[in-house]
Amino acid sequence: MTEVVIVLESDLAIPAEVDAYDFASIDGPFAPAPSPSFDSTRPLGAFPQTLSFWPGAQPVDFSVVVRLFKDVYHGTTPMLIASRTVTDIRFVAGQSMMLPLPIARACTCQGTSCPTAGDPQCDNIDRPALQPYAVR
């Protein structure tokens, strides 16, 4: 099977610091535009979380933005906590591969500004190296 599993990891505490996530993905090597607001119902149980992707008819790569939110289920406006973009993720034909994607507390957003450059643990990632994935 051809598949890429993104393994979302974080040192943020659930539900005190983060309680949900959303993601946007698109075929190709360029970042998708995420929704302007939280548009998902993916509550977090515990890290790690996994997101699986399979190629469409012909794509060899895809890109994704993953965002973490707080206060999604409290009747208030959800607050963006952190965001990470990965572009040009390459499928390996006939193999299940994984991409560990840490989103560290050190990379949390300040207001509407999220770190995207200068710190390797916060930087956006382009054409990441994948690892073999064994279903557990």
C-alpha cells in the first residue's frame, strides 16, 4: 500500500493547553490555505495523533498545514495555539511511510503570529525525509 502517516506529537498538555486540531492538505509541493477559522471536530485524546494520506489518481506529493487549538469545546471563540506547514511530502510507491511532526510548546503562537523561521523545531518543513511505518 502507498501511504504517508503523519504522526503529530507535542509536549502541550491536553486539554489544559490544547484540545483540538485541524488540517488542510492539497496535492502538490505548495502549502494549502487553511480555513480562516477552526472548522473541525477532531478532539484530542492523547499524543501522538496520526493522519493518514493516500495518493489520488496520479499525485506523487502533497502538502499539509496542521493547526492546534484551545477552547474549541467551551462555547467561546477557539484560539489558535500552534501551526506547522509541511510542503512537498513525497509518496514512496508501494510503501507505508511516516513523518513524525512535532509541534513543541516553544513554538506556540503569540496572538495571531506563529513562529515559522529561525528555530528548527518550529520551522516549516520542505520535502521532509520519511521513515518506514509499521502498523502497530
